[in-house]
Amino acid sequence: MAVIEGAITRDAVKTTIVAGGAAGDHTVTGIKTRDILVSVLHQDYTDASETGADITGEFSISAADTINNAAGTDTTGGFLVVTYLSVG
């Protein structure tokens, strides 16, 4: 995705951290269906390995305040770092 300088406001890129959970709906307060999902990073602190993974491809914005990864990775016990472009 190309972005032309000055085409978006500085506060248009949003990042938030939400608790992981079973595959399915995850609440991301403020995200809208017209927004563009940039990345979803899974941070797993459930054991000594403390791993992270880019699982963006599993997710879509399914409704206002909701991203979904039906049949995707179970992120229970970890966190999701969600970055999206707020289209306004």
C-alpha cells in the first residue's frame, strides 16, 4: 500500500494491545469496518519461550470494534498488538 505524504493525518495510524483468546472475535475499541488492518502481532508469554508471531493474514475487521480470525490461531494467555489505519 502506497501512502502519499500529507494524504493522511498523523493520528490516522492507531495501535492498541488487546488480550488474546480463542480464535474468533476480538474486541478492538474504535476500529471500524472501513478502516484498514495493518498488522496483528501475537505476543505469547505463557511459558519461558516468550514468542511472537505476525498473524495479520488470519484477521479481518468483521464489525465495528471487532477483528476476527475464525479458525485461526488460539492466542489465549497472550496479547495482540493491533495496528490499523483509521480511514475516518
